[in-house]
Amino acid sequence: MTRSKRVFLVGAGESLRGFDFSRLRDKDTMAVNMSALDVPDPTYCVTADSSIFRRIQEGYFKDVKTAWVLVTNEAHCSMKWRDGKFVHKNGFVYNLFCVSMLIRNAGVEGIGLSFDDFRTGYNSGFCALQLAVLLGYEKIYLLGFDMRGKYYHDKYGDKKIRNKTFDKFYDNFVTALSVLKERRPGVEIVSCSHTSRLNEIIRYTPFETICRRD
């Protein structure tokens, strides 16, 4: 049951550099990965990234009081299911009690419209989009879903994302948005990033414009 019919999904695109995150206070929000450190009291925090899962367990997000949603399965590229535990390829054992909701992804490509057919799209933001739809949000605003360039934060350390990977993210979003338009016509998805490649296929509305309507 959602408190609102709309939700703001917060990614990590360069367009968020300098963004005043306090303006999201009292709004339904889904913080993706490291943006959980910036969004005030997010409604949900979402990750499909094993490095984020590890940081949760190690207390990196100790000041984030919101429930974490982890999307993974026993065939994860870096985590394996051994003796009832998720174990990283280097031996680190994950504690599933560090997250409040565990969604088993059924695949990568395409988009599933049920929790039994949940896809990752190689991207935690893609998981957040899918989750927002499944939770019944009717207006989904994308902040920092640029699908290009580098992240607005440097908190990932040495982790880099190549342009080919961004292309993969983009292609999965294009597929998902097409499916949603056909099968969930009541769901409106809007880009709030002026630099997003998604502006080619969905409506762009500046965040300031949305705030003025409130």
C-alpha cells in the first residue's frame, strides 16, 4: 500500500551534481545505491549491487534508517549460495538480515511485471523502476537516470562504468518503457534529467516544474 500515487526514483547521473536533495523531503522516494546517503528519509532504498550489499553489512549506511530492498539470486555473478548463505567469490559471507526485503531476480533482459518474474536489467535503477510499478505507483519521476557519462558522486572508489554498459542500461530501459506503455497504460514515467538519453522516448519535465505544481 503506497502513501502516494507518485514516487521519485533517484539514480546517480551527473545531472544530480549540485542538486538540493532536501527538496525531496516528505515525498515518496526510492534511493538507488549510493544516493541513499543523500536522499532524506527515503521511502525505499534499492540495490542489486553486491558491493552495496557488503557496505550495508559493514555499517557504511548506518545513518540510513530506511528499509533496504536487495535484488539477487543464487546465480549472481559474484555471490554464490553455499550452505544456506550468500558467499562472495573472495569468501566474504553476506548477512541477509541486513536487508528488509529480498527479491529473487528471475533474469536480466526484458522486464517482469510480477515478483515471480523480476528482471535486473543489469542495473539497480532498473530494479527500482520495476519495484515502483509493482507497488502501485502511477507517476514515476526519474532523477539522475542519465544513461551516459560518469556518476555525480565519487563514492564508488575505483569502480567505473563504460559507455558500452550505459548502452546496455539504455537498451533495457527502452524495452521496459515500451512494455509498460502497452501493458500498464495507467503508469506515467517522466524524466527529470535534462541530459538523460531517456528524453528521446519519454517526457522530460524539470523537477522545479513539478515542485511548482505541488
